[in-house]
Amino acid sequence: MFQSFEVKSTPIHGKSRVAAIRGLFGELGIDGVLVPRSDEYLGEYVPESAERLAWATGFTGSAGMLMVTETLAVVFVDGRYVTQLAQQVDASVFTPGDLVGEPPHKWIENRAPKGFRLGIDPWMHTGAEVRRLEKALADKGGSLVFLPFNPVDRLWTDRPAEPKGAVMIQALHQAGVSAADKLKKISADLAEKNLAAVLITDPSSVAWIFNLRGSDVPHTPHPLSRAIIKADGSTELFLDSAKTNAEVETYLRDLCEQLNPTLLAERLERVARDGGRILVDPDLAPYALSRMIRESGGDVVEGNDPAKLGRAVKNMVELNGSAAAHLQDGVALVEFLHWFDEQPHGSLTEIEAAKKLEAVRASVGERMQNPLKDISFDTISGAGENAAIMHYRVTTESDRQIRPAEMFLIDSGAQYVNGTTDITRTLAVGTVPEEQKRFFTLALKGMIAISTARFPKGTRGCDLDPLARIALWKAGADFAHGTGHGVGSYLSVHEGPQRIARLSTQELLPGMILSNEPGYYRPGSFGIRIENLIYVREAEAIEGGDQPMLGFETLTFVPIDRNLIVEDLLTRDELQWLDAYHSRTREELSPLIADAATRQWLEQATAPFGR
């Protein structure tokens, strides 16, 4: 099994660990310190050796930050994790903070005392974050202190070893473009802009550029590594040889010089000493590296990681691979849903359902000769009130029965060599209250609105986000997460810069894969989310229109629970879309399903409404 359901939260240690962190303030000359969820590579998913926030607080969510001062310990989280935070930390020690509405730099502006000295590990924060903190502190007459060591690392005496996950080559028939061609293009662009080199710090960018995949962190198949790509065509890849075999090393020999990660500082300083203008992405790179370049005489030129848009805009090989992966995943989901429907109501637990889905994915992968490599994130398997926790992670401690007359939400995904999947379905267990069906249908209207959207070139994610919410808004409701996130190609299930969200200003470009996942959550009662993956494409010409338009193509084909739909709340066009979606789901998946009973179940689950 890829997912552990063990309880990893340790709130009982919060008081002593916060006290120990405060005990270092005098030595470090600070009044407070930040402990982010990220690691030295600033990724969303981190190895066990970098779970510093969880060690200090007990909170295990994928986004958050701790600020410890002499009198307070504030844990900043976004709307997805408010309920989880309350359950996982000691409320007598930790105060909840708002990572979106009042992030640390805003907290400093509003609440920090005069002369506040804040310590940070410069490897854990980007240049953009440092600027925001420095400005907020300067306005308070305070200062930002770059710490000589990480306080948590000093205190965490049984910290796990850093990972040495094996690296594999992503074949050209899966990647679509060779690593040599990607490197050649990046070098040419650097020369054209009079740049000496670019520092690549995002492991997903390294993986995409070199057509490599790894296993250092849970669920995201990139190796923890960095690279320096130069305008003269030479390249240095900082990737531990303990992770590579002879085949990978031979492959890399034609592309770059493979070096131990401990040599990064030396090689970066060498480029900088020559007066090099080095491109650094201020939203991705640790501030420590920009600081190193400047102190060595180099010139930091801030700009976008050249792989950021390259991996976001999928080529046709990647899109076709993703479509095939989603059909395989659809078969697995249909087999799981059929099995789920056959179980007596109240007989299953959340963990049993999650384990079964993973087992079915593995079985279908073997049968279709495209193995399940991993799940793409820890499955969210929540019934009733647990489903109202947006990023609920079921553990042996929280696991409960999936009871009759309630809804069950299962949000899951898979990693295959040809694509990354992410799907949520909310299911009725018997007959559920009409109010819950109403909110399910309102969320469905939002999902359909995004699926059918047509929009001109230049449209941003923030422009489309209201389409997913308008039906809920009219009912006096909303959901506290973005409508959609970008998805990688056998890479991270959460990939930027594309998003459908209030604050997303990235233009949506053909080839970008996104999720489409409106929902509704009533704390302590129930939760709803309906999610498909979609990609941006050129839309067909609109009769009478006068400009080209873009639209979305759906990748996910899995039935939406008819038992939760209030037909009268859907318009004729919405019902037509739903019937067409179910018809295509049936047509695409039926030939791939060997079991006659499962095919029959699919036939019933995708029957038209007929209005």
C-alpha cells in the first residue's frame, strides 16, 4: 500500500518543543522565528526528514507555517485546514493564523512589537517571501535575521535520514520532447537575453527538463535535485549518485555533468565570480542561493523558471498519455464504485474504502499493463462530518463507519508513467437528506459551468473562478478553496502556474491541465466535492462570433452519482451536458471492462435523465 493510515500527529509534544525553540532565541539574537512546512527545495510534498512543522506542532497538512515569539505560537493555515488544525494541535499552546488573509508579513504589520527581530532559515524561504518580510519588519523598526542553523534541526535529535530514492528515465514516447532539445532551447534563450546561466531549483522542473523521475518524496515522482544550465550549452546537474544506476548515468553523461549536491555552492559561486548574470525565479528559489550569488560578485536576474510554462503547457504526447491514463483510471473507479454499491450500508469504514480503491487501481494497472506507480496524494476518504474537512486525512484514530443516510466523499489520484490523475466523487449511502442533495446539485452546476466555458485568449484563472460559484452564491453559500489547480504529466498533482482561483492571474493557455472541483462544506455535518480534470484547447468556431475562443476538454470519465442530483435544479443545457458526459463515459469505458456485472452497473449509472 502506498498510503499509511498511522497517526503521525503528536500534539502532546507541542508545549515542550515550542519552549525548546524559544530557548534558542538568546543564542540567535532574535525575538521570533518562522518554521514553514516546506523543505530546502520548497516543495509541497516533503520527505520525512523535512517534516519540521509537524514535529513542532502536530499539524500534518500540506501547507502552513509556524511563528514562535516569546509569548505566542501562531500556526498559519489556509481555509482547507482550519478544522484539521483545531483537531491536531494543542489549543493551549498554539493560536490559529490565516495564511491567506493575514500571512506572516501581514501579521507583522498588524501585530508585531516595535523593533521585532525575526529569524528565518534562508533555505526555507524564497526571495519574494524575504522581501515581504523585510518590508513589514522595516516598517516596525525591526529586522530580518538570517539564521546560521535551523532551530528545529538542532532540536530534532531523531530526525530521519535524507531520502535516496531511485531515479528512472522518462522515455521519449512518454515525454514527447527529448531532454537534449529542451536544454538546447533553454541555453539559446539565455544567450539571446545575455544571461550566463539559469539556476533551476524546483525538482519538478529538473525532472521535466532532463526527462527523469524519482522517488524521494511521497506521491510526487521527482528526484530532489537542482541544476545550473549555461548559455554556452554546458549543464551541471546536482543529483546524488546514490540515486542513479549505470543506465541513468550513461544517459546523463550525454546531457550534463552529474555532481554531488554538496558542490552546488562551489559551482554557483564560480559562475558568479566571473560576473555572471544568473537567472533565478524569486518565487521558487531559496533566498540562500540568491544571496550566495550576490556575495560572490554575480548578478541575480529575477525571472520565471524556463521550465515553468514548458511543463504546464503539455505537448500532444503528454496530453494523449494523460487521456489514456484517465481511461485506465476510470475503469478502476468504476470497478470500485460498483463494489462500493454492493456493500451493505454501514458495513465499510473510511480506511477500508480507501484501501480497496488503491487495490483496484493496482489490479487494473496489472491487467492493462500500465502499473500503478503510486497514488498522487493521500486519499481523502471522509464520511458525514469528516467530509466537511476539506483536506481530511483518515487515520486509524479518526477512521469511522460509513453510515446509512449520509454522503461519502472520496478524493483520490494515481501516478502512471503516462499521466497523473485526480478525481473526487461524492456518493449517497442510501437515501440522504434533500438539503444535502440540493447543495450537491448546486456544486454540480458550477462544475458544468467550468466544463462548458468558452473564453477569449488572455483569460486568466481568476476570470473563470466565479462561474463555479455563482449557483452557490445565489444560495448564500461558497467554498473556501480554489476551483482548480494545475496538474503535471507524471509529476506533481499540484502544479503551477495555472489555476482557477480568485487570485490566479496566469493566462490559461492551450495544453494546460487543470482540475475542476467545486464543492460545499458544512462543518460538523457534511461535505461535497465533484472533481474532473480538464485541459485547455482551441474551441470550435461559434456561429456569429467574431474572435477565436478557448474552451476545455474533459479528461476524467467516471459516473456522477445520480442519487444526489435534484433534476429540477438543472437547466435543459446542464442536463444535456450531463447526459452527454455519461454517454461518453459509458462508450469509452465499457470496452475496457471485462466483468459483465460491472458493465451492467455502468449502464445504469450513466442512464440519461431524458428531459
